Amino acid sequence: MSDNNFNLTPFIGPLLALLRSRKFMAALMTLVIDAIIAYVPALKPVRAELLAVFTLVGSVLIGAIAYEDGQKAGQ
């Protein structure tokens, strides 16, 4: 019966760490906001500009978090 007992820790551990990551959460929120902008009909006249701005803000936020993490790791 112990042969059927799978050890999921090598899979679940990194997945949970990813879900707690600030960079992952920023990327996920950027994706959600971009999807909302893309599918709201009232935003059609300014859709391209909004997508560009929110994607840029999300990317800069992820870059800033990565820089901060790198600074912490270097000390």
C-alpha cells in the first residue's frame, strides 16, 4: 500500500512558493486587469493606450521587486 502513496512535496512546495511570490501576484493582477480592459466594450476607444499603460506599470513593478530581491540576496 505504501507504493501507492505519492510524495507530492517536490511538486506542491515550489507551487505554493510561486503563489506566494510578489512577482507572480503582480504578473497575475496585470494579466487580470489587461483581460478586463480587452473585453469591456466601453473601453474600446482607449483600449490600446490602457493596455500599454497597465502592462508597463506591471512590468516596472515586477522589475522593481526583482531588483529589491537581488539587493537583499547580495547583502
